[in-house]
Amino acid sequence: MRNYGHYIGGKHVAGTSGRTAEVWQPLDGTQFGTVALASAEELNAAVENAKAAQPAWAATNPQRRARVLMKFLDLVAKHNDELAELLAREHGKTIPDAKGDIQRGVEVVEFAIGVPHLMKGEFTESAGPGIDLYSMRQPLGVVAGITPFNFPAMIPMWKFAPAIAVGNAFILKPSERDPGVPMRLAELFVEAGLPAGILNVVNGDKVSVDAILDHPDIKAVGFVGSTPIAEYIYARGCAAGKRVQCFGGAKNHMIIMPDADLDQAADALIGAGYGSAGERCMAISVAVPVGEKTADELVKRLVPRVESLKVGPSTSLDADYGPVVTKQHLEKIKGYVDIGVKEGAKLLVDGRGFKMQGYENGYYMGGCLFDNVTSDMRIYKEEIFGPVLSIVRAKGYAEALKLANDHEYGNGVAIYTRDGDAARDFAAKVEVGMVGINVPIPVPLAYYTFGGWKRSSFGDLNQHGPDAIRFYTKTKTITSRWPSGIKDGASFVIPTMS
């Protein structure tokens, strides 16, 4: 059994608060370990280590910082199998899916290696008589990230890689449900040459989150999780004068037009709706076929596919998806299916009774498929975060577009069509932050930014890509004039270009 403390100042530190949480293994329902839950004092110790280390790291030239990131990538590749196995054990996703989790994080580290270019400022010679004007980007100091259970490798790397590359020190508060991989990533980063104290991992719950939000030396906070918590963190962090970016819930629609390749659309829905047991903020949870004929044909394709989904243990290399993260979350998902039945939706495939032979105590859920879901139902309005797909039938394109636009969440959306005009119109008019055209999970590559609209996102800047550099740096603008022997005398008016 593993016992996780914290990682502060380049070494493992036992928890001192006296509070712990249990870490479970979803594949069989056994306890995998315990994790310490930090006090405000323990969080402060991490901040003090970060403050002490950060100035020297910021003064290190960006090429040398980039070289540390390169070595870190080499170590992540070397330990890829180990990281994926640990991730699968603690989270529940399959090992191939775990490797995808790691890879999408690695891609942001690769982007951050370009920090010598990304941090370049601007320069204007002779902006005025004998005056040069230039800008520079400088790190904020100590920053923090609060990351979710569903991507314990990817999201931490999305947060700490750009922040560290530009010269900050970073405090990571990962999910207490699966803390192993974030701790291991911190070890590998220090092994790669990162100075002790630049990346600290503080495990905990709301106590440590509030300590992060209230600490005066933490200048910025990034969060990924549910919308209610995103709103809380955004409000409290902003009230404390911090720079804050928060990403919340989602209810992602896929519009299937009458001219779409329905076999391709069905394949996309199966992968995007049920992959990782639906525990993705970019999962497709609502299919919107346009027209009754389209809907009927789509249902014919989906039902046998959902019925034949292969659910298996996390260690399986050929399962479509594994167990969900906790027993409590499993019961929550089943509760949503109960609600959908009571609301009058037609349950075409019921996965509530699924049991995994040999793993009867694991947190497994078979795929569920609803038809005739309407926009006033809770299973449509709320994020289920499980292997449940709802079909909402639309009479026409305008109604389908309105469904996506009217929903309170605006994280991701997709349209399947052969009509370029319809796709172009949809991309222009849909009120959602990330759009896929015949792409079911439109997660941008690392050199673009990731972020939703409406109640899926709080803050002005998104994750990774150029926005990450902007978020973790502050801009300083210098107006420079060297003495030329000309005596102008005192001036009492604001400088202008006249």
C-alpha cells in the first residue's frame, strides 16, 4: 500500500496535519494507498521553498530552462510504461488511454520548449526623437495549479510546463483521488535538473485549496474541474487580487446532418461518448440527429455498438474503457440514469447492471443510451460524466444549432456533414469555444489554446498555446532616451508624438 505525503523543496515530505484520505483502485475496489491532506501551514512551507528558489530560476536564461524541459521529456518517455500503469491503477482508465493522457501533456511540454521565442518582446527604434520603445515579458513569481482526477498527467503538465518554462515556481495541488502520477512527474522533473523548490506538489482538499487562494505570495491560479468549484475558485482568487483561469463543466453536442456519413458518425459517437468511461470534459454526451430519418438510422447503428462495448479492467490492453474513478461516482451515474427513466426518456441500452467477472467489487458501468431526450430534462441539462449518451432529435439545422447555443455550457461541439456551407455556417454561429467539423473531440493541438465559453470557462485567458505564456507572465514596457546634449527644459504636458 502506498502512502503519499507531499513533494516540497525537491524531496518527499510526510504530512503533518494528521488528516489523510484513502486512494482506491477502481479495477477491483481495493484500497491502493493513503494520501496526506495538507494544512495551511504545509502549503505555506511549499510557498516559502518556491519563493526562495524562483529568483535564480527566473535569472536562468530561457535556453537553459528549455534544456531542463527537454531532459524531462526524455525521462517521461523512458518511464512511460510505469507512469501509464500507475495512472490506470489509480484512475481506472485503460493503459492505452492512460498513455494518451500522458502524450497530450507531453505535447504541451514540447510547445513550452520554445520559450526563448515565446517570451520575446517588441522593439521600436526612434518611437520619438531619440526615444526607443520596447517591451519584455517577465514571470509572475510563485503560481499554482489545482488539477482534476480525470487527467492526472495531462492537466498538471498543461499547467506547470508553461509556467516553469517562463521562469515561475509552481505549486501543484492534484486530485487526492489519484495523486501518484503528479508526484512521480515532479520527481522526474527534478531528476532532469529542475532546481529544488521550483515544482512543489501539495496534496490536499478544500483546506489546501483555500490556502492557495488566500496566500498573498501566490500570484496566479489555474483550475480544472466542475463548474460550481470553478466559480468558487474564480471568485475567491480574484477577490484576493490573483490572476485566475478556471475551466468547468461541459455538455458537448454532436450535430449529425442528414447528408452525414452515418457509419462514420456512429463510430465517432461511440469513441467520443464512451471513451475513458465518459469521464472527459470533452466527451460527446449529446447526439443531435437532424430529421427523423437521420435519427432512426443513427439509432440502428448505435444500439448494437453500445451493447457490444467491451468494458474491462484498467490493465486490459483491448478494453474499450475501464471502471469509473470511485464507488460514489458510480452510484451518481446510475442515479442519473434512474432520473432519465423517470423523466420519460427512452432507455435503449441499460448498463446499470453490468458486473465484471472476477472484478465484482470494481466500479464498472456498462454503456447507456437514451433516445427521445428533451432539453428540459436533467439528464440533458447536467453533466453526468459517465458512459451515458443522450439522443435529442432535432427537426432541422436551426433547431440543432439552437440547442448547442442555448445550453449553459459551451466547452466543445461537433458537426458531421458533407456540406461545406453548413459546416462553415455552424463554425461561425455556434456559441461554443472549441468546434469540430467531422472531428468528434476537438481538443486543439498544443500550439493553439484550449478553452470553452459560457459557464465552461472563467477568466480571460485559456490553457496552453500562446495564452499560457500570457497568463504566466506580466508585460513591462520601457521608454528609453539617452542624453544627447540637447537641453529641452522642463515639460508639463503629457508626452505625445507631435
